[in-house]
Amino acid sequence: MGNDIIPDLEICPLVHSVLRQKLTKEAALFVGLLFVGFVLMPLSIYLVGQNLFGAYGGQGYDDFFGTLSAKIRAGETVAWLFVLSPYLLWQTLRLTAFGWRLASKSGR
């Protein structure tokens, strides 16, 4: 006999299916936004910076990306925050929307 609060997954296959679907969707969202933060944002920042400020002080985009990835591997907080910022922004927007929905329900 299982815990009364948390049902056994064998008993509730629908719960298992819904949970798996939500986790898969969240993992895909995380990977997609990590791609944006690790590949697309550095590329766009390099290109915009090159057009606005001139040539990068290093040896081009390879050096720029190498410097960023070295900082990520070194565990620098700012570099990790930069790469994770698309996902963190999305989660902040989700939380804000949730708060607004919750406030509107309690304000009726």
C-alpha cells in the first residue's frame, strides 16, 4: 500500500503521462532557451558590437566566443547569468503572469 498523499504511478497512469508531458515540454523549453543564450545572443552581441564600435580587440568571433565559453567553464557568475538569462526572463514572465491571475481571482 502506497502513501495516501502521493498516489502510486501504477495506479494513476494519467498522472504519470501528464507529468512526463509537462517535464518534456519544460526540458525542451530550457534547451531551446539555452541555445538562444549560448549561441544566438553572443553572435548577435558580437555583430552589433562590431558594427557600432568597430573590430573586436581579439581575433574575431572565434576569440570572442572562446573567451565567453572559457568564462562559463571557469564558473564565472556573470557569464552563467548571461547564458541563462533567456530562460530566467521567461520564468520571471511566467511568475508575473501567475501572480496577476492569482491577484485578479482574489480581488473579485
